[in-house]
Amino acid sequence: MSRLESIVEDLKSLPPSGLEVAAGLVHQLKRISEEDRQTVLAQTFGSLSPEDADAMEKAIEEGCEKIESE
């Protein structure tokens, strides 16, 4: 199953309210340009303390699926 097919299957299992949230996020991704992304990144850089950044990184690593290539 391709990555896209997997995402579509996940979307199919969402309740209507979750689907609305997902649709909003996808539409936001489509609208922002690379220049805008870089601007937002530059504006938020350094806004977390090192401790908060470490905690966020740990949460992401523990809560996200890891995909390993062969």
C-alpha cells in the first residue's frame, strides 16, 4: 500500500468532525508557499526553551510511527 493510499484509508476511518479538521489542515498546507513557510519558521525559531524543545522532541519520537527504509 502506498503512503497516499494509507493516508486515504486513515481518513476514511475518521468521524465527520475529524474529517473536517483533516480537510482544514490539508487546505492550509496547499495554500502556504515555501517563502511563507520559511518566514514562519524564522519567526518561531527560538521560541521554545531548550527544555521544552527536548520534551517536544521526546513526545514526537515516542508518539509517531517510524518508517525505516531498507
